[in-house]
Amino acid sequence: MKQQIEILGKSCTVYQRGEAPQTLLLQPVDEHDREELDTEMEWIVGHSTVDFRFIAVHIDRWFDELAPWPAPPVFGKTPFGNGAAKTLDSLRQIVAEEQQRLPASVEAPMKVIIGGYSLAGLFALWAGYQPDQPFDAVVAASPSVWYQDWLDYAATHQPQSGAFYLSLGDREERSRTPILTTIATAIRRQQQLLEQAHVANTLKWNSGNHFQDNGQRTAKGFVWAMENLLHR
């Protein structure tokens, strides 16, 4: 089932498998991500047996709504803003509303997984470090862990979510933009920090650069997270 609906003022694309889904998947998406959603869903359905409800939340101001704090521009002249906290608050409200939609026969609340690609992957990581957030697991596919001061933040804060999926393309560090060449080193450091915090995690490497197979790469993370939570 696929729907285009509005939830709490946010335009969303929604997919669902099963009448009483065990898991809620949330993903902030831009226009390019939306083009990949059908492919992403096909991969999830084909590689998992878990019933789920998937909500792709459309993000209009990508560099502002997903950025945890201001940073200078990397792509063109658009600087990063600090709208992540407001976006996270909206997702909290969506989760609360979705939990209320569950049939009365369902005793346990749905497991909640936040995921994203690129800057949305960084947002998902950041969200997994915030107190009072509802995410049981985080999927950070090719996350922007090169982001200014991110690794310092991760080194001085405790992860709050119970499981983290990290991935990267094996050619992503080959960039003409200097800060992007640090991505492979940064993702390894991110995993090291999760290991030091004794948090369940994995780091997967994909073939190709940053602009390949983002739907499938994100789907792989959601499947890993669903299976990880199911077998705990």
C-alpha cells in the first residue's frame, strides 16, 4: 500500500505491509530520495519478513531543516542552518500519533527506526544522540559525518538509541571537495565511538560513489535494523 498524505502539516509518502505493523520506519527525504522510494520499498519487502509502516517525510529546506547547527557552505553558496531540533520535534509528534493508531489488540508499541541518506543520514545519527527521542535504532546511510564539529560532538555525547547502522560507498572519499575526502576516516571514527559506548552497530561498505543506489543502500540499513530489533 502506498499513499501520499499529510501528517501534522508535513507532506509524506507512506507505505505499509501488514494490518498491525511491528515497526515504524521514518525517513526524511528530498526530491531525489523520493524518486528512489519504490525501489527502496521493493528491497525491504524482498529481504525482510517484518510487518512495517514506512513514512517518508518530505523536506523542503534540506540544508536548514536537517542541520544540527550552523556551518559554512560546502556545496555552492548555501550555508547550513540549525533546523534539526525543530524537525526532530515534528518527528516525535508523528511517532506519538502513529502509536495511537495501533489497533487495541496490539499490546506492545511499535519499534521505531529513523533513517536517512547523506545529510539526512547525519540527521538520523544526531537524532540518535538526543535525550527523550523515540528511536530504537538509527540507519545512517552515507551520512555526512564530515560535517563541521560532528565527530567532536559524537565523542562528547552518549548515544541514546540502541542500535546504529552505518554505511558508505567505497569511492566516496574520491572527491574534488577537500572536506569530503575525509569521509572514510570519519565513518570509521564514528563506528569506533559507538564501539567505545558499547552500542550495537555495524559498518557496511557499498560499491560506488555517493550518488549511486541511495534507495537500496538505505533499504539495507532498515532491514538490518528491523532484524536486529526483532531478535533482541
